[in-house]
Amino acid sequence: MEEGVGVLRFQSTTASCGPASLRTALLARGIVRSEDELASLAGFKASEGTSPKGIVRALAAIAVEHPEVQPALLSEARDEIAILRLVNCLMGGSVVILCVDDNEHWSVAFGLLGLGVSTIIHVYDPAETEMVKHYKPGELLARWRGPGKKPYYGIIV
């Protein structure tokens, strides 16, 4: 195995948060792939980043070799339901690639600490100096909310 291939890393370019988040989501499932391979599978473009369809397409390609990877969408209008669905996914052992910062950035929700009013959600962010951030539900909702009728969007892995 290539040295350091199974560790968290920063995104390689300012626009490659999609492939970097996809790489980390797969690592959480025990699947090691390079950011470059995932960028190619997802149709990443430096000028446009990575579309949600591109991430799903890359996951579908990985699923051929790893049938346990069956991506599903989390698309929700109501904040309280979005957080409940996210927490439910995390409790079930999934990770969720979140579309954050007004649909301009991808990050990965991967774990929980506590439940109820004291819940903390752990999020990997490939662009942040502190790669792992810890959010209370309201804090995450503020960052997660995007435009449109269903402003809370993610891809369950």
C-alpha cells in the first residue's frame, strides 16, 4: 500500500473538496481509493468542482467492486427532520457526504458523541486547518443549509 494512502488529507486543490470528501467517506467504510481516481470517476472539473450526480456516479462505479456501497440521497426541507435523518444514518453506521456552505463545498459527517440535546456531530472538512470539526446540531444546520426547496442535501454512504 502506498505510504499514507489510508489517512485523512487536505483536498489537493481549492476545488477538489468533492473527491477528497468521497475519499474520506470510502475510507470510513474500509475502501481505499486515491483522490485522483475518484476525481476522474466523479467527473471533477477544476473550474466547476464536483456535482452531486458526479459523486453518486463515482459511488456507483465503486459499488461494482464493493456491493456494500449503495449510495442514497438525503434531501430534506425541514431542519429538525434533516438532523434526525442525519443522526439516524450515523447511528446506523453510515457516513454522509454533506453539501455545505450554500452548496459550494463538500464535507463528511462521520460520527456522533451523545444523543439528544447534548449531541455532537463529527465532520471531516478537507479545506479546514482543523480537519475534524465538532458541531452541535444547530451549528451544523447553519452551515449545511443551502438554497432551494430542500436546502439540506447529502449523499449517504
